[in-house]
Amino acid sequence: MSDNKMEVKNLDFYYDDFQALNKINIPLKSNKVTALIGPSGCGKSTFLRTLNRMNDLIEGTRVEGEILFDEKNIYDPDVDVVALRKRVGMVFQQPNPFPKSIFDNVAYGPRIHGLKDKGKLAEIVEKSLQGAALFSEVKDRLDDSALGLSGGQQQRLCIARALAVRPEVLLMDEPASALDPVATAKIEDLIAELKKDYTIVIVTHSMQQAARVSDNTGFFLMGDLVEFDKTDKIFENPTDQRTEDYITGRFG
Amino acid sequence: MNDSRKNFHLEINELENEMLKMGSIVGESIRNSIKALVDKDIALANQVIADDDIIDDYELSLEEKCTKLIALQQPVAIDLRKIIVISKLATDLERIGDNASNIAYKVKKIDQEKLIKEMNSLPKMTDLVVNRLRESLEAFVDMDLKKAKKVAKSDEDVDVFDEQIVAELLTIMKTDCDKIEQGVSLMFISRFLERIADHSTNICERTIYMKTGKMKY
């Protein structure tokens, strides 16, 4: 069996007539962190959202090619999109906790998937908060509103909420860009821990962050995947001149 | 090209210029050290020894600037490799300066003694060594892979000179014990020049790394 958790093959993506992604091919390795970098509008966030079909929610979008997830194309007509998004979780740029208690935020996913047993819910909430390196900070105030947490804590809560439904892949769209350096460092440490159990794909505008947290990096430019390689190769000695120009700032 | 890190790239250019100035002083020191031998010019030998302090200061200044750029600018790819290589080259140039200074000390030791042998081959060897240094720095500036490889491989010419000089001196020393002391000094001078050539090889190899990102070629 391949060590690719997901494998993107010849993926084209359209917003109506506008082609936003051109023939993308990326292997997403199991238990590795893949970083996607590139200038604004290059298609990296669009690409991220194709991985759990979040773009389906936008009218007029169209996908060609395939994304194999454990060797099954997620765009096949028989795929249950809700079940897919349970397996491929997502964390966004701005922390977006629900206006509920810390406990209820994390328990939300398992509950809507039908879990009612309070003991099991409590167990999942604790495990998820521990997984997101937040439990020790909030264990005495699980019934307090999530909105009272700091930005960095809210983002880790959102990660805990994503973990609660036991996904296999975690998509992160600039998860630390709204956070201060200390909170950012905590998220980056957390990513290193999480990859033991999850396959992670992260979009980031911070090249230093991509260099620090990822195993593989893809550079997008105008809808093309210009280069995909091991992260140290990309940042020490990229193959494509356009990658070098972008990461060294010789590119407007 | 739209350079969004223009100031940073200007700073790298300044670093490169400073390194080249250091290279030019170092080249002059090598020439002066052998000129001092041939002309029996002790004042010039003293000048070479004094210039070594200036060369050491260049090395410190370049290393500080390289460290600062790495800390403040987080360079990657070619920028990172260039800064790392300039820092390494500064060390090679400093060592070359030490070798020139060592030659000058031997010249002072020989002082006004008549040379035991016509030393035609040492100035020739010096020309070769200084040219290799100049070419290795040119290869660095022009990022000229072909030239860097060519210069790196031409180390043998200098080794041949060194071997010949050592053989000739040994012959003289075997026949006349009184000539051993100066003979040993001259052998050291030849060996210092040979070491300088080795540092030029390092400069070429680091240039190849800078251009290709590969340590071995």
C-alpha cells in the first residue's frame, strides 16, 4: 500500500469560466506535514479546500481530475461529503469558536454525529483538548464561554474541535497568522506533535513557518504547482528559478 | 525584476565587495612576502606582518555581518548559501593572510644571508598561487561554475613546484650542513605557498556549493 494518505492527480479547478488550478499533482504523505506557499491569489487556499470539498459550497465551481483518499476518489458521485469532512478536518485563519462553553465547542462534532453518552463525550473532550495542548490551561473552566479564551487558546480550541471527530487529515489555512509569536510557537509545536497521528496540510504566508513545521512544501503560482519537494530542498536549493525568486523576495 | 527585499540584497552585495577588498589585500601580502625574500627587504616583510592584523579585522567584520544578516533577514536558497559561503571564504582568506605572514617571518629569519640557491622558482610559484587566488575569487563573483571547477583542479601545478623546490633544497642540504637552517626556512616558504593554493581550492569548492547547492561535485 502506498504511503500517500491522499494523492491529487491532474486536478483542474474552475470558478465559472476562470481556471484557478491547472493540472495539480501532489502526493500527501501519511503522517507528514505538507506546506503550501505562494503569493496571494496563487490558488493555494483554493487547493486546500478541494481536499475536503469545501469549494462545493461555492456556486459555479467545477473540478476535473481526481483526489484519491485511501485510493478512493473523493469526487466520485457516491461519496458522502459530510463523512468526508469528518475524515478531513479543517482549521481556519481566524479562530472561530462557537458562542458556547469550551466543553460544548469540542463536543459539538461528536454530538451531531450522534454521540449522546455523557461519559464518552467527556472522554473525547478531554482527549481532544489534550491533543491540542490546551487541556491543562482550561481543565478547571470547561463550562466557561469559549469566547473568554485568548486568541491562541481559541485557535487551539478549534484544533481540539477538529480532532474531536477523529479525522485522519487536518487542513490548516494560515492557522497562526492572527496570533502573536508565543501563541504561534505553541501552534507550531502542536503541529509537530499532531503529525504523529494525523496527516497535515497547511497553507501559510510565512515562509519561515513553512520551513519550520513542514516535511514537504509545494510552491503555487497563478494556479500552477511550480515545485513540490522536501522542505529543506525547497528552502536550501530549489530547482525552479520561479521558486527561488519567490522565496528570496526577487519577485513582486 | 521587482525585488521586494532590495535593501537586504544590497547588503549582500556590500558584503561581497568587502570580501573582495579583503581578497585584494591578501593577494598583495602574498606577493610582498616573496618580494621581501627576493629583495631582502625586511621593512616589506614587517609590512606584511602588520597587514595581517588588517586582514584579521576584515574576517571578524565579515563574520559579524554574516551572522547579523542570518539573524535578522532569515535568508533562504541562494541568499543563504551566498552568506554562508562569504563567511567561509573570509576564514580561508584569513588563513592565507596567516601564511603570507609566516613567509614574512621566515624572510626576517633569513635576513641578509646570501640565498643558498637562486630562487627563480619561488616567484614563479607565487605568480601561479596569486593568479589562482584571483581566479577563484572571480569564479565566486561571476558564479562561474566552469571556472571554479577548472581552478579547483589546477592545484597539482602548485604541488609540482613545491615538490621540485623541496627536492632541490634537500640535495643542497645533504652536501652542506651549514645550509640546513636556511634550507629549512625556504622549504617552509614553499610549503606556505602550497597551503595558500589549497585555500584557493576551498574557495572554488565553496563557490561550486553556492552555485549548485551541492557539497560534492
